[in-house]
Amino acid sequence: MSLFSNIPLEPKDPIFISNDKFNNSKAEHKMNLTFGVLMEPGNEPNLYQFKCVSKAQDIISKENLDHEYPPLTGLPDYNMAIQNLFFDKDSRVVKESRIMTVQGITGGAALTIGADLLSKLATKSIYLSNKTWSCYQGLFQKLEIKYYPYYDEKTKAIDFENMSLFFSKLEKGSVVSFIINSHNPTGLDLNLEQWGIIGKLCATNKIFVFFDIPYAGYSTGSFQTDITPVRLFESFGVEMFIAYSTEKNFGMYSDNCGAFMAILNKPKAISALKSHLIVCCRTLNSFPSLYPARIIIKILNTPELKELWESELKSISDDLKNKRQLVLKEFEHLNIPINNYVNQQGLYLFLDINQKQVDYLGDKYNVFVVPGGRVSISCISSKNVKVFAEAVKDTINNKDLI
Ligand SMILES: Cc1ncc(COP(=O)(O)O)c(C=O)c1O
């Protein structure tokens, strides 16, 4: 008899179900479009390695650094370098000591830190967009998850009318989370005017915002442009947490870092929150890793490397746009209506298909996508786009699957 003999099976993460099917497929030509990773621009089937990261690694390897314990909340230079990306020393929140930044372990861990603080100190629930990243269920498990209108199943677009109406009526003190760009899974982002409207409603109704930022720079090619909603909301006086993932932003999937930031209206509240945060970091993360933090410090604090990083983000974003165009052109060529997809941007193409269709794509064509039909556009190239588009056409036209 074991303590674990009668435990129920936990459902698998949908992303890994498709990935396992890809790994188990014996087909010679198969496509793994599941993971949100960056591949090399063009047709290369290799993971993109940021040049700025390789250069920083070279420099660091000669510095004879040890493996000492870092502070619980991460290296101060790292926290400052990340914070500077969002709010520099001349910004209001820094001058007024209303911001703090700590190193996470991943973007996901930063979300967990925020969820822990929220559930202990502030709220019992959080609102997410009505279609969203499946991992939030686990990361926000200490909170009840509720939804605000975002994706309209009928029009396959953002339902901004109902979204803004919802925010105008949302109870004071509610907590909402936004993915600011390259929305996962829909690829649909608010424009700046719409962010302005939602930001003002959040300020008026005293709504607390938790920004999740894994893909800054992927949509427009500029990190700074993509994070505009954060500064906009701050300018309206909205209090916020930010979970930032360095994983995708630097292509450091196995050496991830991340950061958690808080901006509150009173410096005293920041100091009090920090005391809780230290306990939270100790119990959730223990000590964060030094190695990836050192790489990122080197990049962000060395002007040439920072410039290189920014130019690499631009190239990545251009490549994602090119690959999306490849798909849309091929869809048009095959008479697949593209209206549903033209406004999508960033890392994902969202087919919005049912599970039978997802299974059919995998079983018949060895094209593996995440349930719902989220496609990692970076994995598309001129070599596989025809097979992909033909598979999609057959799948969405097959009446037996609807
Ligand atoms: C919406 C969203 N948030 C956060 C993350 C980042 O998580 P992590 O840095 O833990 O991989 C991802 C990554 O896939 C994501 O899609």
C-alpha cells in the first residue's frame, strides 16, 4: 500500500499532448507547430540563437565568476537593468519610489509570485481574457479565475464593444490580467486607442492590473513600442504588477530568468509589499540563477550589445511578419478565406478549430498544433507552407469534422 496508490491522473498540458504526438509520429515529414519558440529566419529548421547572447556569454566566460548565492530577490544590477527597460531613473514611479523589481525564475514564476501576493494580501479572484493561455489555470491556482470578453467566436475578432462595456461596470478593486502583445493564443492585440480606453476605465474604476509580458518586441519589432500600454496605464495612475519573461525575449529557453515588478501609488505600500515578496521568493523560488542574469546584465548594460539585441528583435519581428504573409498568400491561393487571420500578429496564428480538426491535422497530415489550432508561426517556412496550407484547407472543409 502506497500513499500514492489511489491518486487520480492529472490532465496533461494541451501543448505537451500535441508535442508528444509529434515525437511519436513515425512520418518522414512532420511539422511541430506547437511550441512558441523562435526559429532562425527564413527556412532554417534550427532554434534561433541570439547573437547578443552568444557575445555576452563569451565575455562572461572570461570573467572567472563564481557560483555564490545571489540575494533572494536577484542581482540588483539585473533588477535595475530590467526595470530601466520599462521605467528609467527619470520616470515618475522611480523618483517617487513607487516601483520595485525582483528577478523571477521564469515569466511563469513571476506570474506565480504575483498570484501568491494577490491571494495573500488583496483578492480572491482574477479576470483573464475569455480565450487565453492554458497555463494560467495552474499558475493562478490560488485565485478563482473569471473571464472578461475578448475574443468573439462569431466574428473571430476582438469584441471590443463588450470588453469596454465590461470594464466600465467592473467592480472597484477587481484584478485583471492582460497579455499586452502577441496575445496567446489568438494573435489579436488591442490597438493603442483601445488600450487608452481600457486604461482610463481601469483608472476610474480603481482596477488593479497584472500585465503579462512574454513577447515584447515580437509584434512591432520594437520592445519599447510593444510595451507602450504599460506606460500608458501608469500615466493614468493604474496600480499594477508586471510579469516579464526573458526566455522568449533573449531566446534563453533553458536558462531563464524573468522579472516581477510592482507599481503602487504609495512608497509605503511598496516597502510593505517588499517584505512579503522576500518571503514569497524564498518559499516559491528560493535563490534565482546567476548565470542567465549575468548574460542579460551584460547585454543591457553594454551599449553595443543592447543595440544588437534591439536589432535582433526587429529582425525576428520582420521574419514573423514574412512567415505570416507566406501563410496568408498560400491560403489565398487555395481559396481559404483569410479575413479571420489578417489582424493577427506576433508569434501565433490562430486557426480556431475544434479538437476533431486538430486531431485530423495531426493524424492525416502530421501537422501538430495546439488544441484550438494555435500555430507557432516561426516554425513555418517556404519549405513547409504548402503542405501546411493544404492540410488546413482539407481540415476546415471536411464536413465530418464539424
Ligand atoms: C501568455 C504567456 N505568459 C507567459 C509566458 C512565459 O512563461 P515562461 O517564461 O515561464 O516560459 C508565456 C510563454 O509561453 C506565455 O505564452
